[in-house]
Amino acid sequence: MILDASNIGKRQWNNQNKYNINIDIQTLNVLCRYVLQDTRIIRMEHLVNIRKLLNLVDPGTYENDPDKIRRIDFLNKAILL
């Protein structure tokens, strides 16, 4: 990566940074319930951490599991990626 004024401090993401993390359905359910909680409980840094996790997950890992795909899509929309 060549550094210049336009990309200093920015991390460039590509498919090489995606990991085959197989998150189970119960964990996805907990994350979905968490983002739906009262906004006083949720901190922005928590949502940012969930977004970082979802950015690391390779979506191809869940090709054969429509329930997990729906939950990941919901989380992406709820967090407004």
C-alpha cells in the first residue's frame, strides 16, 4: 500500500482480510437482541465493535445457512454499515 495524503490513517479492506468465522445461531440471536435494546444501554463503541466483527466475517461461510444469513443481514442493517 502506498501512503499519500488521501489514505493516511485509513485501512484498506479486501477479501484477504475476511476470515471464515462460523458464528453460531445463538450468538447471532444475542447480537440481534442487543442491537434492539433501549438506546441508553447501548454505547456507540459497542456497535462499532460489532460492525468490526461483521466486517471480518466472510459471507461465503454462511452460503448454506439461510437463518444465519438473515441474521447477519439484519445486524448489518441495524448497525447501518
